[in-house]
Amino acid sequence: MPKAKAVAPSNIAIVKYWGKRDDRLNLPATSSISITLSKLKTEVSVSFDEKIQKDEVLVEGRPATENAYKRVVAFLDVIRSKTNLPLFARVESFSNFPVSSGLASSASTFAALTLAATKAACASFTLQELARIARLGSGSAPRSLLGGAVEAVAGVLDDGSDFEVRQILPQERVFFAVVVVVVDAKEKSVSSRDGMNLCKRTSPYYERWLEYNQGLVSTAKSALLNGDMQTVGEIAEASCFAMHACCLSANPPLLYFAEPTVSVIQEVFDMRKEGIQVYVTIDAGPHPVLILPFDFVPKAVERISNLKGVVRVIVERAGEGAKIL
Ligand code: DP6
């Protein structure tokens, strides 16, 4: 019974991926840049088994929801077709962060699943082949294959064969901390996938958003390489708020922020006026993520922890990419 286990970290995008140029191939419309995190991780084990009649998927020890099950099975179908393996699989995933809190888990899950499933199928692929496979599971997953600061290069070819991941900085050269602020809020009601689709179909700003966001990529890369905190922070906020503006302009409007999300944003702006160099970014959910020089972490954490609706603050830094266990 071919079996393997892998672990992958979560990542937080500084230049967001929000929009697809091909839904079937799950090809991003723009490149994106993220920081691979060091603590928030998902472990996935895969065993192909000739004795089972359908795929079995357990998340945190419980059967996956119907949507999650379908997504994993579609992904396993890709692995089966690429490796000519005619067996069903048992997949188990565990995250060391509460998946139900709305913190992103699809990136870490599909990065770990890519490594575990290809290994269990006894197939070997190059990094870029693995990135293209992981992307079929989730567009943010390829970035978690590498550590540090990572770019997912969208490419231009119709078949996605020029989609790539590239490390911009190894983890030890990432010069800032990442602080995940878990706020008191209901689980997100619109998935990233559905949100992107809605924006593409209905937002008057969608095309402009893509053009603007793609334009941020090269400046963000130079700023990362030059240790330029201010530019990295300003770009992270620019990409984040333009993405959320695009969401708000969709029909129906898509609002991912909850009340405490707005309080945290306001507090970040206030701290900056006082000379505390801290920036904020938010994915498709209510939890803000701070980006700041290590020296400012204690002060910023104290200020943010005191806000109403903040339930947990996780001090993170850049970490290594996914690996087989
Ligand atoms: C806001 O990777 O979850 O976190 O490809 O449809 O699975 P799918 O989307 P997903 O989208 C991530 C969106 C984001 C921004 C980002 O991580 O770049």
C-alpha cells in the first residue's frame, strides 16, 4: 500500500492573487508574492489502497465536508492521471491552527497534499511541475512549496506551462515579522474561489485591479531584495485594499471585514502616525495580518491585544517550505 506524509506551512500574500485567467486550469490572472510562515502548518498523509472503493478524506479526524471532499477527489484524479495509478486513496489532514477560525488552510493543505500524493504514487516531479500540480488544488498553494519570500509567476501561455514559483528571499533574509491577529467573527461565508468569480463577473473595477496589482510585483521584489520595509509595507496595504475595494464593488458587495478587523486597521494607522512602523494586510476573511520590523513587535502586540474583539495574536516569521516527512 503506497503511503506518504508531508507538511506544508501557510503563507500570507503581500501582493495578492485575486482573479483567474483560466478557471479550469486555475491559472492566476496576475503574479503574486507571499511570505511562507514558520508556525502555522498542515500535515497531510496519503495512502493509495487497492482495498477501498472510493476516496476517503478526513480533516482533523472527521470526514471532510462535501465541498472539501469534492475538491480533494478532483485533485487526486489529477494525480492518478499524471501517474497512471488506478487506486483510491485515504487522505488525512491536520492543521496546527484552528481551520474553523477562517485562517487560510487551502494553501498549506494543497501544498502538503501535492508532496504526499505524488510521493505515495512513487512519482518524481521537478519543483515547477509540483507547483503546477499544486496550483490545480489551490492557486496560493504553490507558494507554500518554497520558504521565505516567494513569487508565483502567472505566466502568459494558455496551457499554464510557464506558471512558476521563485524564491525572492530565503527565510533568514526576510527582515520583518508577521503577526496574525485572530478576531472574533463568524466563519467566512464566501470562499476565495467564489469571491474571485463574483468580482470577475460583476465588479466595474476588476480589469483595473488586475492591471494595478500586476504593476506592484516588480517594486515589491526590489523592496524585498533591498530591505526596504516602508515600500514592502505600503505595497502590502495597496494590494490588500485594492483587492477589498474590488470585492466591495462587486454585486452583491463582498465584505470580508468584521467589526474588529476595522478596529485593527485603524489602530495600525494610528500606530504609524506615532512612529511605530507597522502595516496591515487581510485575505478573504476577517483576520488582519501585521507586517513590521522585529523591534516593533512587543509594542504593536500589546496595542492590538487590547482591542475589543481580538481573541488571539500569533507572532510569526518567515519559515521553510513544504517537505516530505
Ligand atoms: C485572498 O488560493 O484560496 O488569500 O485558487 O480558488 O483555491 P483558489 O484560491 P485561494 O485564494 C487566495 C486568495 C487570497 C490572496 C492570496 O493568498 O494571494
